[in-house]
Amino acid sequence: MSTTKQKIDQLFNAYKADEEKFLNGNDRAGKRARAQLLDISKLIKERRQEIQEERNKRAAEKKK
């Protein structure tokens, strides 16, 4: 498992916990949840790039 994927999983779990707290009236948890979503979106872009690089590597190996 890639470290980027692990980071996404960890942040998403933290987001879910803070989202629940926010829905129960904790406004500070809402601020944390928003920050976590921003961090997740950055990591998703990074993971997409990693996947594309792996696909390109596999395609190049098939051509050999």
C-alpha cells in the first residue's frame, strides 16, 4: 500500500470523526473537517499522479 493512500485513509477517518462532532454542534470540529478535506484533495491529486506514472511504466514494459 502506498504511503499516500495511507495518509488519505488516516485523514478521511479523522474527517469523519470531526464531521460527526460538527453535526452535533461543535463549530471548531467543522473548521478542522474543512481543513482535512482540503488536505485530502491535495493528496488525491498526488495519488492520481502516482497511479498514472505506474500505468505509464507498465505500458512501457509491455512494449518491450
